[in-house]
Amino acid sequence: VNGPAVTSSTTPQTTPGQAHSIALNDNDLCGIFSGALTSWNQVTNPETNTAYASTAPIKVVYRSDSSGTS
């Protein structure tokens, strides 16, 4: 999800006032990579304890094993 960065003074940030685009808790991160969560409105924003408003599908993107990068 790319959008304007937001700033807050609450967790999960490591530095207060640090800009970030999206926050994920451990359960949602595992759910996304396992395929259990497929839409952003199934993911909870840990800063507000409410689901994200977007109904966009989640697509995990990663490099192929033969890409030659490390």
C-alpha cells in the first residue's frame, strides 16, 4: 500500500514522530503471508484498533530465487 506517510506518537513506531505508510501487528503480518488475509479491510491498524478502510486486494511481492540478487 503506497500512500501519503502518516506520523503519530504511538506504537508500533520505533521513533516517535517517524513517518510511516502502514502499520501491521504480528497476527496480521502472518495472516497476509499465509494467505488467510486477502483484503486490506481484513487487517487491523494497531494504532487505532480498527480495520483499514481500503477494500483493495493484498498482493505479496518478492524476488524470484533465480534473480541473482542478495
